[in-house]
Amino acid sequence: QVQLVESGGGLVQAGGSLRLSCAASGSFFSVNVMDWYRQAPGKQREFVAAVSSGGTTNYADSVKGRFTISRDNAKNAAYLQMNSLKPADTAVYYCHISGSAYWGQGTQVTVSS
């Protein structure tokens, strides 16, 4: 059974930083692309960033230069470092195995102005 568990969300002022973590179960973790998505109230879930098993990254234009995605295959973990946060970044952030139905439960990020 696959499980993804996010942590690290919270309340931060604009301009601040947070680091999200995603702990994954299952030995397949190291061969899959890992994504982060987010969903703000009343909006559709949107792509934030992705990292391949080899470390290649991809970002949404809205977070380029501010967010950094990474992974540690030995620990079955993925991370999202978020800097220069804006109120528009307020959302529930989800960890996801790309192309699969496996999602974490989400972690709330709230950025105050």
C-alpha cells in the first residue's frame, strides 16, 4: 500500500519561508517523478513543481525563482522549499506520485499580508 504524508505547513508572513516535506512508503519511490500541487479555496488544484528520480526539476511559472523542489531517494522523501512567500501562495499543498492516483492528505500553507 502506498502512503504519502506531508508536513511542514503553517502560517507565515509575506516574504517568509517554509519547507514542506513528503514522506513516502513503498520501494518504488526512487523510480518515480514526484510532484507538488496546491489548491486554494474555490480554485482548481494546480501544479507547483516536479522532480525526477535523477533530480531534474520543473516549476510552475508562478513559483520559479522562489520555490525549490528536491528529493532524497534513500529516505523516500521529497521536499519543497518555499521562499519569498506571497498571500497568493496560500493553499493546501499536496504531494503526488506523477501519473498515479496516489496523493497525500495535504498540508495547509497560509501567508498573511
